[in-house]
Amino acid sequence: MSGGGVPSAGSVYGRRRVLAWIAAAPIATLLTSSLAGCAEAKPVPVPSDTGAEPAVTVRVVDNHYVPAEVEIAHGQAVRWVFEGPSKHDVVAADGSFVSELLPEGEYVHVFDEAGEFPYDCSIHPEMTGVVRVG
């Protein structure tokens, strides 16, 4: 066998290796497919509350939310402004707000319940933020 490809069938030993390789290929494919299914899918986007007056604005730039933590009162809105060449989104851990992937533009969400709402970027999990609603 050369370089991890299909083994040569030139000898009895080679034929056994070919048969073993053929038998293992479907199992490897099945395992790869099964593991790929374990990744969580992004929730369906929640429409922006366009027109709501934001109490605070969060910039989404350079793989950061600035500021990463904000506090607002019940019934107020947060506006995320996307700047940049890369696409990002805001995805609440509880799915209550979910933006589209955007390189630029804005997304607004009105918070009707008190609590702590952590969120991240679906394609950059190191990007995290939290909205605290009093």
C-alpha cells in the first residue's frame, strides 16, 4: 500500500489487505457521517425588531462584541452593528434572538423578560457576550 491509498492486489497478502480495506471503508464513512451529525445546527433566525429605539449598541468587529456585556431595563432593546469584512451573527443560548450571518448592517432585539441572556457567534465560538436585563 502506498501513501494510505488502495492497497495493491498483486499477492495473496495484497489481496487480503485489499479486502480488509474494502470492508473498512463503509464503516469509516458511517462513523464520519454519524459524528458530523453531532454538531448543533444554528437555530432559525429571529426577525430583527427594526424600528425599536436601542438603549445600547454593541459593535461586532474583529471577532469581538464591544462591549461584550451590557445591562438594560426590561422592555428595552439592544442593537448590534456589524462592521467588517467577516460575517458574524448573534445567537442567544436560549434561541430567543438569532440574527443572520452578516458582514455589515445591524440587528435589534427587544428584551421583554428579565434575566441573563448569553450569546455567541455561530461560526466563531470564541466570540461571546451577555445581555443582563433588570
